[in-house]
Amino acid sequence: MRQTLESAGLTVRQPRNGRSSRRPACGGRPAGPAVASAKAAPRYDRVVDEDLLDYYALLHRHFGPQDWWPARTRLEVMVGAVLVQNTSWRNVEYALQRLRAARRLSLPGLRATSAADLGRLIRSSGFWRPKARCLKALVALVDQQHGGRLDRMFRTPTAGLRAQLLALPGVGPETADNILLYAGGHATFVVDAYTRRVLDRHNLGPEISSAAAQPLPYETLRGWFEARLPRQAALYNEFHALLVAVGKQYCHKKTPCCRACPLRAKLP
């Protein structure tokens, strides 16, 4: 791994770990969330963190390829990224089935459906009124800014398209990055609750102040990952999907199964 990365012109170093020495909760309540001050997100140099790649290798060896996102089309990825907010994927699957059965899971179908009718079709995903408005806004973005073509939209530079997505109602950083990475193939790392949980229990992440009192900002964690990994959409895609897998199967919120976890050798 080291030879391959160095041949690509990337610096390999051991991670600098300034996190506290709290041990993770194994079989009991998990440790509290990582916290930080309200300062602006730090800037990181482009390096490759060999230890972080070890986490990826352990997860990939255990779970294998995840083939994410679970969708048939890029539009379905976009719709799923909106619907999965604050709900389980099972509820999203039911909503997608209803959209597909009603022949609305397409740009023309969504375009021709009112927000009220769309809301009734996606009711199983919860918060269906704002999610319906968000989906209509997504379609309007494709139509008004990109000529109604997803291929044209995803040719937009990452920073510009991300800003457009974040300007839509109901689209936050995680949703925007899910759309960019999984639907558009843009190299932007997705940070979710599973990612935060694994980082916290393994004392990974940016250095934090012991006196801080708020969770680390999304952009801080995204920048931390992107500064330490090769900028490859395929790697970001697989790594995030693997973190979701270990979070669902082992790194549970209340009763983590640390002894059987493929990352157990990495626990501090």
C-alpha cells in the first residue's frame, strides 16, 4: 500500500492523534459525542493517512464490496438521499416502490406531480411535506440550471454544484454530499451518524479542546477525511458504505458489540 500511494505522489504518514484517551464503551452505553469549539473548520494539507487506510482495509476484508448506493438510476439515488433523512431505509424503500408503481420515479413523472400528490406517495418516509417540497425543488434545479439533464448537472464542478444543492430547501451537507458522491461520482466524503460514532469510539478525528461543548461541525470532519485519503470518488463511496455497515452490525448506538467488530484491534 505504501509503495502504491507514494508512487502516486502522495505523502504517507502516521496519524497525529490529539484526541482524549477515553476508552470506548463495550457492551454498555457509548461514550459521549466528540465535541469541539465553534472556531472555523481547520485547513489540512493533502496527505495520506496510512492508519486510516488500515481501517478501510479491515472493513473491506470483513464486509466485501458494498455496491452502494442501492438504486437503479441516478435520479433514484437523489430521491433516496432526500427520503432517508430522519428515517430508516426500509421506509424509504416502500416510498420508492410507491413512486415506481405510480410511474413517478422519473424527471417527467416528478415534474408532473404536485407537491401534495407527491407527499402522499412518500408518506412512509416521514416528514413527507417538506420532503415533497425538496424533491420538487431538486427537479426545478435540474430544469432551470441544467436544461433538464442530469448528465449536464453532474458535469458542473463539485464546489459550484454543492452550493446549488445546499441552497435548496431541505438539503443539508450530508444530503448534498450523498447526491454528489453516489449519483454524480464527485469526490466528496459523506459524514453521517455512523461515521461520527466510529470516529468517537476510536479516538479518531481532528484535535479537539477538552473544554469544548458542541459536536464537531460536519465540514470539519469532511475536510479531515478528504485531507487524509486519495481524492478518489470510488474510495470515498466504498469507505462510507463500509462505515455504515460496521455501524449497523457492530457499532450500535447503545450496546456496541466491540469484541466481534472487525475494527476491534484498532480500539484505543
